[in-house]
Amino acid sequence: MGHGKAPFHSGKSKSYYCPFGRSCVFLNGEAPERILAERDYLSKRVDELEFAMDIGNHQALKLQERIKELEDTNAQLKTDFTWLNS
């Protein structure tokens, strides 16, 4: 570190290096740790929501299949009933 800049972390707590200190202009004045924590939280939430959407889509497909089965049964029963009454 011959040019006087701090390493990527220094001191007791982990701190990401920014030449402007704790409020980085490249991060709209936010601390890098806060931005990274928010990114991790949002990434986890996206994963959870994608999983929920996959379950919902699977259930919707199963319901569509069941509706088709019931429509076919209904049509068959109407045909049988018509044939019996003729």
C-alpha cells in the first residue's frame, strides 16, 4: 500500500474500500456494507418469490387439467342422458 490508500478492509469490522470514505459517491452516498446487505436481502427475496411463482404456476396447470377432465365428463354425461331420453 505504498500510495497511502487503505486496503479493502481495515480495523475491527469489515469495510469495503472507497476513496471517499464511509459515504461513497459511487453508491449515492451510502455505505458499501449497507448496499451489499440490501442487495443480498433483495436477491434472497427474488429467489423466494420465484419459488412461490413456480408453485403457483404448477397448481394453476393442475387446476386447468382438472377443469378439462370435468368438462369432458360433463359432456359425456350430457351425451349419455340425451341417449337415454331419446
